[in-house]
Amino acid sequence: MSNNPYANAAGKYGKTAKETTDQRDLEGQLLLKAANELQRLHDRWDEATPEDIDNVLTYNRKLWMLFFDTAIENTDNRPVDLRNNIVNLCNFIFKRSLNILSEPSREKLHVLMDINRQVAAGLMAKPATAQKVQKTDERPQGGSSTSA
């Protein structure tokens, strides 16, 4: 007669979870988008205005600011070494961006593109433990099979 609201909510959550991109994958996609914007800026450097340069670098900095904030604020979720590495990488990106703004040079964009692509590749790769679990789940479960 009456619908179970918990079952309905769980069903909707499950459907949404399948449709929603994994957080790591989303972060990787955003880094690739920023890397592509940096690449476009690099490729059309001679036609780029100071405003174009500022817009692309600002987008990249804002993205890295999210990583910075997460590393600083979520102290329970990540090991200290990882958080420190993220903060240090963010600081490098911020300094490089300001350096490009103060002394514009197309060549200085390479390191930002490389970092974005490398980190994106790491975020979008499946961790080895997840692959092991998946392979284990695919194997038939033990026990002895008796055939006569």
C-alpha cells in the first residue's frame, strides 16, 4: 500500500551515484581543461592580449586554489605528506603564474601544462588496489566443485 520512503531515497541515490562522475575523475577532467586552455594560449601567444593571459592563468589558479583549500581544510582524509606535497605544488603554480604575468613568456607555460596533465593522469587512473579488488570480484568464489 504505502511506499517505503527509505527504499525510494536509496534507489534515487543509487541512480544518481551511477550518473555522477567520480570526484577524482572530475578533478582530472578540470585539470585537463585548464591544460588545454594553457595550450591554446601557448599556441596563439603572439595574438594574445594581457587580458587573455590573465584570464587563462586566473582559471588555472582558481582550480589549484580548490586543491589548496582542500589540502588545508581536510586534515583527516589525507596523509600529512600528501597534503604537504599538494600545498607545495599549489605554491609553485601560484608563483609561476605571477611570474608569467609580470614577465610574460610562452615557454613558462610548459611547466603548468605538464603539471596539470601529469596530475590529471594520476587522478583519472584507477588505483592498483581497486583493480585488484575488481579482478578478485570477477573470479568465481572458492569452494570445491564436485563433478561426477
